[in-house]
Amino acid sequence: MQEWIINGLLAVVTLLALVLQAIGTKPSAGMTKKQKKMLWRILAASALLLVLQLLGTGVFAPLGAAGRWVRLVVYLVDYGIVGHDILRKAGKGIRNGRVFDENFLMAVATLGALALAVYENGDYLEAIAVMLFYQVGEWFQSYAVGKSRRNITELMDIRPDYANLEQDGKVERVDPDEVAVGTVILVQPGEKVPIDGVVTEGSSSLNTAALTGESLPREVKAGDEIISGCINMTGLLRVRTTKEFGESTVSKILDLVENATSRKSRSEDFISRFAQIYTPAVCYAALALAVLPPLVRLFLLGLDAGWEIWVYRALTFLVASCPCALVISVPLSFFAGIGGASKAGVLVKGSNYLETLSKTRVVVFDKTGTLTQGVFEVNGIHHNEMDDARLVEYAALAESASSHPISKSLQRAYGREIDRSRVTDVQEISGNGVTAKVDGIPVAVGNDKLMDRLGVTYIPCHSVGTILHIAIKGKYAGHIVISDRIKPHSKQAIEALRAAGVQKIVMLTGDADKVARQVAETLGVDQVYSQLLPADKVDKVEALLADNAGSNAKLAFVGDGINDAPVLGRADIGIAMGAMGSDAAIEAADVVLMDDDPLQISKAIKISRKCLGIVYQNITFAIGIKLLCLVLVAFGVANMWLAVFADVGVMILAVLNAIRALFVKNL
């Protein structure tokens, strides 16, 4: 056995030396100061223990009777080098009333083994080696967690350090927090875009990889909206800010990532509750194992109590029972899953949402800005009683108070700056349109319902698109056809969702039935509901949730607009388009897609399922091995070394398995 342990110590020293070589020529490379210190402690303790074992007990023989105690002191020094922090943590836990944790288990087991060795004048190797191998496992766990955190922290590199203001022909660097909305800032090649805004001058390529996971650069020019966190690659840009720094995309992303770990999944809550019950239970079981069998042998069977045997088994039982693999690997799996998703441009606000996302079987889409680009264009003007440009002018001015994409398209078609002083008495009628006075003339712009409401006889349009009827002075003046474009990946996204196991895909929209059905048929959507008000969308989702009641299947809603916020909050899982989506939608959603690509939804589902698969693998593996080893230890079949494997070995394997959740590139 001692030869096996010595070989194990040599393997530990060799492995750690290889680790040092792999991560850099300096021990601190890729490690925190704390990890570096722990590594040197392990190496020092391993080397001292190896020397003591190779020298043997004969080296202390010339000291006579005192040699036994000198030998004990030397071994205790080695034990202190490698295990003093565990003893300190165990003592602190006892003082704070949190007795039963892995530090307490390891401290009692190793100190007990040392006490038995002192009592028997035996070998201290076992107790010290158990603590040493435990610390090796802790170090690998710490390094693995640190690596996953560094992968997520790479996302934090998107945080800008400054913004450039041009004053009196000079460029001055200021804190982004000090830049007001509407300020023109300069973004030079190689710099990060510090605040969301609109390009007023210049053209360039933007690297959006940190935000979206997309390696291809995005070309921008004057008039284009850009979001903070991108890196300007080529040309000089002047950008007029549209948000404060605290409300910009980069700030919201960082806030989402930093707070993701505060929302625990049911699996994590189960492990926390399990550990609270399990650890005290195994401590009492170990105490019973140490006391009851010897008493039974002594008083009922008339045999020798064998205290040494049963105390040793109880100490071994404690080592084998340590719940590190579960307590560490399950949260780490979720943490790695959230980090992997973030690198792919999918921000998940908590592990509970990751767990829910993995069970998604119904996906409900808003149409505009989600499946379609939300870039509306005027494609036709029909039955007008006046010049086309004049009709568009009336419509654009009447709609000028609205931020809806249709209003924006009218303003673009108008082509001139809107003079808001010409518009008075604006009244927006939800789900119908608007009425206003333009230059004192009553104008109404809206759908069929608005014309019916005003008693205006209108001419139906057979073109596919959004039809805006215009009435001037209470008389019909014609209609404008506005249409949206389907996103390039929308059809592929629907197919990918079906391949990912989604059973039902639904589309909701406020658009006309003809437009909605054409989009649904093009994309292959199962069901479509059109001409819906925001409240109607909530009702439809409520009905779909009721149909799903009683099953484990979850419903996801995907949207981007302010009017989608109530539905995003009501669905089992809300998914928002993050790049150009509204702040309200991003706030209400549980998952945010940073590049507005619906194809990312199937990837998010696959990431969540991979992560949950790893979690269940770790739970099954850790509990199964633990229970088997505890039974073997109780019956005396397994010794301390198998217990070390049940603790440290299982923990290392579970942690390495958890790290797989970081790698999502090929999903």
C-alpha cells in the first residue's frame, strides 16, 4: 500500500508540474494569487511527504524514545502546510453555527486518522495523503471555475473606458457616464463604441463578436443605428448618442450577466436543500458506525469491541460522504452554460430560465421585428384624389407623434424634416390609427376600423401589406400600401426549431389577416392570429398556456416591441430581440438575443438542453458513486483510498464534465 501511495505522490508532483508548464512558464500564468499560493503549498507538502516516506522511520531511531514525537511533529508540520485552511474553515463554520460542511467532514476524518496513528504508533501517511489529494481536487475545481469565469469575463471587455468629445478642434476623453443624450462623440478605429447612437458622419466596419458571437463585421454608414460594445475597425465615425450610458446596450448586457447567478434553477435549489439534509445525516451515520457496532459486539455478542476498526471505518465513511461533487459541479454546470450562451450572443438572465428553456415545446412569435425586419417601406399609393407626395405629406405629419415603424416609413417616404408645429389635436386610437389636424385641416390615418368608426366609405385594397386609409376633411382621399420584409434566416429558424423538438409554432400580429397569412405560409408556421391588440396577444398566450396546462412542456414567446412586454412577462420563457428591440421588451424578457437573429432561438434551446443533460449526468454519477462507496465502507470492503476517489475523483470528473457546457460553438 505504501508503495502505491508513494507512486501516487510522485504522480501528483509530476501532474502539477505539467500543469505549470501547460499554463505558462510562470506559476501565476492563468491563475489567481490564491490559486498560485495553493499550488505551491501542495507541491511543498507533496515533496516533504515523499521525502519522509523514502527516508522511512529509521531516520528517527537515533533519537530513541523522543524519535516517536519528533516524527509526529514533522508529519504534523506537513499536515499543517497542506490542511491548515481546511481546519480554519471548519473552526469558523462551527463558531458560526454552520457545522456540517465538507471542511468539517475532512477535518474530522483526517484528524481522527492522525489520532489513531498516534494511539497505535502507526503510519501518518494515510491521514496526510487524504488531505493532500483532497486539496489537489479543490485546486483543480478552483482552476476550472476560474477558467469558466474568465471565459465569461471576456464578455466584460466590451465595457468602454471612455468616450471622445471634440471641443475646439481637440479630442477630449471623458467618462461615458458624463455624456448626455444627443451629444456627438467620435469613435476612432480600434476603439469600442461607448454609447448607443446614430452615425452622423463616416462609414466603417464594426466587430460585433463580443455582443453577438458573429465573426463577420457589420458595415455602417451615416444614418445607421449602432450599439455600444462594438469595436470600430476601419473608419472614423461621428455618432449622435440616443441613450445615456447607463441605459445603453453594453450596460444592460453587463448587468444581465452579472446578475444571472442570482436566479437559481430548481436543480440548484434541490442540491442546496439536499446538502443541508445530507451532510448532517452522514455525520450522525458515521457516529453511529463508530459507536453502535463496538457496543453490540461488547455487550450482546461478548466479543472484543474493536474500537480501532470501527472508528477507522467511520472516519473513512466521512471522507467518502463529502458532497463536494454535487455542491460544486451543479452550479458550475449552469454557470458554464450561461457563459457559453453569452459567448454565442444569447444572454440568459438566470439558471432557472436556462432550465425552463430546455423544456420548451411551443414557440410563439410576434411578427414585426422578430420574423420580419421591421423595416417598412411605402410600396404603393392607390385611389388618391390628390398628388401622391401631398397625400404622403398629410399621412406623415399626422403620424409624426408616433414611434411605430409604420410612422417611420411614412416619414422616410416624405423625405423632409417634420415640422411638428403644423400638427395639432393628435389623438391615437389603439388598434385603429390616428386623427389629427394638419395646418388646421382634419386628417385621419388608419385601418378599416378607423374608417368605419368615422363613417368614411373607403375602397378596399387587394395588395398584400399594411393598408393605411387616409381621410381628409371627413372624405376618403386614398390609401397607402406599406409592407415589411421577412428576415433572411426566419424560414431556416422555423425549420431549426422543429429539428430541436419544438412541437408547435404560432405567430401573433396586429397586421391585417391577408399579410399575416402570407408570412405564415411562407415560413411554415402552424397557427397565425392577426389584427390583435396588445391585450389580445396576452389573451392568446393565456389560451395556449391553458392548452399546455398539466404537461411539463413550456411555452416561449419571442418579441421585440414595447407592446410585447406584457406577453414576454406572461409566457413561461420570454425571448427578446436585444440589438434593436425596445428597452421594455429586453427588461421583461428572460432571454435576450443580441443579434436579433431568430435562428439563435434553436441554438439557445440546444445550449440549455446540453447544460441540463450535464447537470443530470453529474447528479446521477455523484450520488450513485457516493452511495455505493458508503455501503462498501460501512461493510469494511472499501478503505480510505476508495473513499478519496469517491470524494476527490468524483469531484474532478464532475467538474471537468461541467466545463463542457462552455463549448457551444457547433450546436
